[in-house]
Amino acid sequence: MDRHAKSFSWAARLLSAEARRDAALLYAYARAADDFADEIQLGSLEQRSLALQDMRRGALSAEAGSGAGAEEGLAVQTGVMLRNHGIPASVLENFMDSLQADTNARHLESTEDLLHFAYGVAGTIGQMMRPLLGAAPAADSHAIALGIAMQLTNIARDVVEDAQRQRCYIPAQWGVTLRLMATPSNTTEKSIAFAAIQRLLALSDDFYAYAQSGFGAIPSHNRSAIRAAAALYQGIGKKILERGIDHYWSGRVYLSRLEKMKTVAKVLFSDSRPAGFSVRDVWSDDLSHLVGVHGFPTAH
């Protein structure tokens, strides 16, 4: 987490020792799997797909195959931990299937496709994190919403990097193309592309708000860590908007060490939500089409 999840690692320091240990294991597994989906230097598409299958099998069976590598050993440990927390196999299956589908070039077509993708690769992580934090199953909807919110922030930040892998997660339905998002060639194209990024971040803010309305379900000894994680990720989106259209394509946005310290301090010494806080019901408004998707909870 310290090497690859610099924002979340700050928040994870606020977790209880047991939750931090389990979260680090889940992160290591998810990161290794995500790297096989993304990183061409790890092998051919066939080799990386097979590695994902091995990690999927290891986590679901909790048994390593003959000659198992480090990733498969990690998968077995993760599978045992998830089962000990009562996490349904269907949630992990959806996560791994979503990564497997993401190994190829793609451009999502619709907002529903975007949210389906975000649930598969990140909402499922929220679902797996919920029992690790000690929250009751009734908090699943909020945990899923937070995972989706963070993924939407990641998409908004990584448009150029994703395009280099021939991927565009901002829906074509929004009037954009992969080329336009990656390298807009004039002021008009930049305006269209940045408007799509603004729309994506506005959607993410709705999901952060809904997630935040459920933070009270997290036991107090772990709550500050998740509040900090949400604030840090949402802070990346805010910084994208503050830098504006003229700077978006000049480099990847990140929070400085000082910005992270200020954000975490504000979380630790402030109320959980501002006065007049209102929440749009993203569970009913945006995610109703996911009912019936493998691993998605049908009630909350």
C-alpha cells in the first residue's frame, strides 16, 4: 500500500491492527490481479489471463496448485481471510471476472456500463472491506457506493494513461471518443473532454455523499480511517477541477504530502458531515440495473 496506494496508505494507518492487516492482504491481492489485467510487461495477453485464472482459483478454493507462484500463494491467503469474514464467493468472482474482461481494449458505451464496470472492479472491494471494518451487512450499499466513487475518481484522473492502453471508461454515450479524451486537438475538443471529466466527478460526488451517510455503521475505531480515505480520494477530484481545463493534459494529478496531512487533520478534527448535508439515493437512482448481477446484494 505504501508503494502503490499512497492516498489509501495514509488512511490505513488509522485502522485497528487487525483491520489494517486484513486490508493490506486484500489490497496486495487486488493490486497483483489488477497488474495482470493492465501491465503488458508481465507477459502476453494469454499469459496474464492464465495468471488471473490461477489467482481466481487459488482464492476460491484456498488451495494452491502444483508449482504455485507467489501470486497464487497470496490468493490462497486472501481466500482464507475472506471466508473467515463470511464474504460470499460471488463477490470475489465478480471482481476477478471484471478484471479478466478488462484485459482488452475497450470503450464503454453507456452510463450503466460505466457503473457496472465500477461495481465489478471497485464496488466489490468495498463489499469485501465492509466486514473487515466490523460494519454490519446493512452497510453493504454504502461500502459499494464508496468503492464506486473512488473508481470514478480514478477514471477521471487516469484518462490519458488509460488511453495508452486503448481504454476509455467515460461512456461514448456522453459524446466522447478515446482519441478526443486522450489528446484533444483544439479548444472545442478540450471543452468537450473536460466537460465529460466534470460530469464524471459530479457523479462521483453523489456516490461519496451516499457512502458518507453510512459511515456511522463503521465501528468508531475504524471509522476515521474510512472517512480519511474518502476525503483523500475526493480531494484528487477537487484538485482536478481546481487546476482546470488548461492543466489537465499537462500531467497526472496527485495530492502532495502537505495536502494529505491537511486533509487527514481536517477529517480527524471535524464533524462527520457538514450542516445541511443532503444525499441523492444513488442506490435506487443509479444502481438499480445491477440487481441480479453476480455478487450484487439485493437488499440493504
